[in-house]
Amino acid sequence: MASQKERENYIYVAKLAEQAERYDEMVESMKKVAKLDVELTVEERNLLSVGYKNVIGARRASWRILSSIEQKEEARGNEHHVKRIREYRQKVESELSNICNDIMTVIDEHLIPSSSSGESSVFYYKMKGDYYRYLAEFKNGSERKEAAEQSLKAYQVKDLTFLKFGILDIDCRSLIFFFFFFFHFVFLLLEYDDSASS
């Protein structure tokens, strides 16, 4: 079992990586903390969240840019360019999938089982809902539908945990925002997929 000193070292490296804007390394350090199977402090949860948010955020931005360029090139009839862009976009999608699956594995196998407070559980289920939602942004067909359903399920478990532990000090506005965003964004995409495949 890792000592407290090792845990402190992982945290220090994560903070250092954050200051250097090296978020992949920040994530790796925080994953080591999570895999100690101990409850994370509020600061440690935030470090984990910030690291993953920056790692995934950069790739989500890349995906949106590539998708936009792909549409423009398609409209111009530049199939040669479209093929290259599509291959590059698929590479980014693969990275997005890996990051999302990675954090969800860490959450399911280490963070939720080690969580003894309702606030921690709510935090992790919200994260899980967010990362399934990120998958739903770029997946298609049944994969999009599955990601959307898993996202909704995680958000619902978060709400039940929220009520079970009587956690009233968590920002309820974010809860309302995420449900609004979820239903209006993800389910509109599912409807679009269904109409496009008809």
C-alpha cells in the first residue's frame, strides 16, 4: 500500500503539471491517487476533474473544428480533402473515446467504491454523466443512443444520491443546467440520427 508521502508526491506532481498546463501528466498523477482506493479530498477531486476536463476539452474543441471543416469541404465537393479530414477526425474520436472510457473506469472501479460521503458520490456520478454526454456528442446511431442513456442514468443516480444524503449545499443551478442541456442536446441528436437514417 502506498504511503501518505507517496500520495502527497502524486498530488504535488499533479499541481505542478497543472501550473505547466501539462494536463495529460496531471491526469496520470491523479489516477495514481485514485487507484490507491482511498476517499479523495475535495482538493484532490477538483484536481482530478480539472485535469480530465482540460484533456477532454482540447480534443472536443479539435473535433468541433474538424467537423466544421469537413462540412465545408464536403459542400465544396473536395472529396480528397474530406477523406483526409475524416481520417483525422476519427483519430480524435478515438482519443475522445479512450479518455472517456478511462475516467469512467477510474470512477467505477476506484472512486465510487472508495466514496463514503454523499457529496463525493454526487460529484462522481455527475462526472460520469458528463463523460457519457461527451461520448454522445460524436458517436452515431446505437452508440450515441447508448451513451445518451448511460449519461441520463448517471445523472439520475446523482440526483437520488443527492436526495438520499440530503445534500442541499451543492449548486442546484448546475443540476438544472445539466438536465436542460442533456435533454435538449443529446435527445435532439438522437432524433436527428433517426431521421437521417430513415
